[in-house]
Amino acid sequence: MQTEFIISGFGGQGVLFAGQLLSYAAMDEGKEVTWIPSYGPEMRGGTANCTVIIADEEIGSPLVKHPRAVIAMNLPSLDKYEPAIAPGGVLVVNSSLVNRQPGRADIRWVMVPGNEIAESVGDRRMTNMVLLGALLANLPILPLESIERALKAHLPERHHRLLPLNYECLRRGAEFMAQAVG
């Protein structure tokens, strides 16, 4: 089985880190993985996205045209990637920065107040982890524990003090999904 993802937003929102973390977690679980970052020349405020493919077998092409899952961290990302999602796919939208709901009826989508949830935990910069937790609760390709292990294994030692906040934001995103659905 092969699952394709796009994570997109503004530079500085942790888009590339979320994709890289998803890739590391899948690799650590023995999966085949590709991760391709894309960003403009601006470090902060410009557009950024990455594609991730997780598969049980060798990946034939790293290109993603119709992803099964998208995290849209801002309105331009929603506008760009909503039409590309494969029918039956999943869309997680950061409702903190997006003022409209998706219009497609052939996908599952959820509006998650990512910024507010991350701020309630203590750090708005963790919005990417909230949305990743919500995505994985919606599309159980990997358990949250795999992401937590990857964080600990691949985050530079100097950032390990942020591990508890990252874990909490992942769980809060997943819990938001449980409450929204249940």
C-alpha cells in the first residue's frame, strides 16, 4: 500500500519539519519513504510545502499529483491543494488561518483550530504538531507513538526540552478529532 501526503503553508509554520518527521517515523517503522520539500526564496512568510510518500514496497516515483491526505495550514494552501486530493482522501485545515470551509463532498475534511490549541499548550509554533496529530487520527497510517519516537530520535539534542510540548500538541490534535467525530 502507498499513501501520498502534501503538507503546505507559509514558511516558518513548520511545514517541512512536519513532513520530515512523518518521513522519519515511517522509515523507523521499516516503510519505504520519500520526502520532497519545496519553498520560495523567503525564509518566513513565503510559501512552503512538502510531499511525503509512505509505502510498504519500493516507491516508483516521488511525484505526488493526487494525494490521499493534505494538511492546509493557510488559505492559499487550501485553495491550491483541495482540488488535487484523491476522492475519498482526507483534508485537515488550520481553521485559525482559514476563513472558509472546503467545498468538496467526495473527501473527508476537518477544520482544526491549530493555532489556538498550540497556544493553549504553551507554544504557537507547535501548530504543525497539532495538525499532524489530527491527520493521523483521521488516517491511521502510523500511530502517534511512532511520531513521538521519531521526534526523540531525530530532533537535535538541544531541542529535547521541547519534546513534552510536541507530544502534547500531537495528542491534542488527535483528541480534537476524537471529539469532532464522536
